[in-house]
Amino acid sequence: MAPARTGRPRAAGPSPTGQGTRADVLTAAAALFCTRGYTSSSTHAIAEAAGIRQASMYHHFERKHDILLALLLETVQPSLEVAARLLADDDEPAARLWALCVADVRLLSAGPHNVGALYLLPEVSEDAFRPFRERRSELETTYKTLVAASGLTADRVGISTSLVLGLVESVILQRKRGVEITDRTAEAIASAALRVLDLDPAVISRAEQLGTGVLDRIA
């Protein structure tokens, strides 16, 4: 019997992340994109940082923009999954909105690299990144639905949703400034988002109390 074929050997030792080549490439790319910049980071540099041969990287990503797209989707897809569960939940809208804000801030502040800062790259407006923009639009629609359900008049929903999203995504700039983001930060941002809607203080207080339970239930 012929010996079993093994995978292509790594160029530099074991997987840095311990999660396989794809995760290694994404982690290396995130570090380079957030420090050197997207255009200045070659696929050769990404492969080298990931400890693999450049040819091996193409088994997972055909082009550099595929790597950036995967990183961007990781900043929104988990929140979309939380959002879908929150829309199906029957708890008070303000509590669900509070929970979504907390979950989204936690996601944007997770990991060693501030990948959310890549939202502002001019390349993200290109057609190759349409899947990310579509997912982000879906998430914004959920925010808008919960804002509207919290009792705002129709003429206030659009601008109020933009203000809520602005508060949530302010964590990206805070990380850029070196501010440590904790669970208390996420909860404070979520509460500020409800205050922006000019909800009754009693409604906000109840949303804060219920929101933690909502998050625990849908997690």
C-alpha cells in the first residue's frame, strides 16, 4: 500500500494561530493591513507573516482583495446572526436594541487588530466588496427596525438609526487611539444609544436590566 500523502509543509514551523492556514493568513493580513496599510501589503508579505509559502495561500484566497473581504465580513456576520435572533425574540424593543449594540461593540473590539478601521479604505467602495456592503446594510436595517419599534416617529427613525450606529462604531476610533474597550464600555455605549433616542429614563433603565438577560438567552 502506498504511503498516505501529507499536506504541503509549512514554510516556518507550526500554525501561529493553531487554527490552520486560512486563519493564519487572515491574522497575518489583519496585522499588516492595520499597520502598513492595504495597498502596501503584498501577498508575499502576508504569506511570509503567516509562515507559509505564497503558493499555499492561493489554495484559500485567489487574490488579496478576497482576504480583505473575508476580514470585513468577520466584523459584521456574527452581529447579523445576533440581529436575526433578536428580531425573532419577543422581548421589549429597547432591550433588544441595547443587546444588539452591546454585541456589536464587543465584536468590533474583539481581536488584537482594529479591523473595523478598514471600513474607511477607498477600495471598500469597489464592486469586489459588495457582499460586505450588503451585509452591513442588512445589519443597519435591523437597527432601524428596532429603533422604530422603540416608539420613534417615522420622521426620526432614519437620523436616529445613523446616530446609534455612529455611537456603536465609535469604538473603532477609540481603539485607534489606544483606549481599552471593556464590557462596561460596550454597555455604556449601548445605554448612550438609547438616550440618543430620547426614550423615557424608565424605559432605558428597564432595557439595561433586561438587555443582559436577552444577550445571555440568544448567545
